[in-house]
Amino acid sequence: MKEFISGLSLLFLIQGIGGLINHLTNGGKSWFLVNYIDALQGFEIVMDIVFIVLGGIIGLASWKIGGSTKSEN
């Protein structure tokens, strides 16, 4: 479970940081999720920051969650 949550955190961080760089440099459509959700158009940079913060919160929460990792076994 901890690995899944850590992976989810990484996904949000990649989407947020990569999307933010893409939008600040006026990059074109790419594989970033915010580009393909019509309801978020006009709020791309804000949503990228939300994804970064959410990814960080999930990442910190994954440290608190007990669970086995490969190094513990």
C-alpha cells in the first residue's frame, strides 16, 4: 500500500512540476493532464501548483503510513 501511495505522489508531482514548466514556457499541448480537461482551461498554472502541493502532501502522508517495504522484509 505504501508503494502505491508513493507512486501516486510521484505522479502528481510529475504532472504538477512538468505542467508548470510547460505552461510557464508557453509549451504546446503535451501529455500533461491539465491540458486535456476543458473545465480547467484558464486555470492551468493554478492547477499545476495544486498538483504539486497535493503530491507533496500525499508523499508526506506515505511516510506516516505503516507498511512493509522491500527493505523491511
